[in-house]
Amino acid sequence: MTIDQIIDDQMLAFNNRDIKKMMPLCSDEIKIFNHADNTITIDGINECEKMFITLFDNSPNLYAEIIKTINFDNKVIVHEYVCGRNGSDEKTEQVVIFEVNNQKITRMDLIRK
């Protein structure tokens, strides 16, 4: 599977709120960082799964719309709009930097306005 396929599958699973298709794309050691202060907000597959289950349960209309992607080595930078987060109708803009190693997402850095 190519890095593009992995990120496409992740985005599709996110938009379908499909935890069973999303989690196999992630490494057991996945880390999610808040880019603003470089803090780890999620450390490991169990925390990641719990966070997404809660998000999906609280966000029945959740979807992400990709504005642009940039591939660089083992990273994909996704500029996107997200709507429906935690029941909100607000459309928010963010950038997610995905790092992929051994065909698994190992790191995500979130940059929010």
C-alpha cells in the first residue's frame, strides 16, 4: 500500500466514522501532537482509539474536506476543513502532518487556527 493509499483510507474511515477501518492504519506506538506547543495529546493505539470513538460518538455529522495535500518523503501534509466536530456546525480549518513508517501512521501533528 502506498502512502497516498494509507492517507486516503484514513480520510475515508474518518469521514465514515469507521473505527474498525481506521485503527489498522495506525501503528501501536502512534503519537498525536499539538503543534502549537509540541505536546503529545495521544500516546499509543489505545488512547488513539478511545479518542476517535468518543469523537465519532459525539459527532454524527463529522466530515473532513481536503483543500490540499503535499507529499514529502514519508510525510503527507493535509490542509483541510473539518465540520461537525462534537455536534458543531462550525467549519474549522486545520493542517495535519501524517508520518508513515512501515505502512502505518506513526505520528500526526495537528495545527489549528
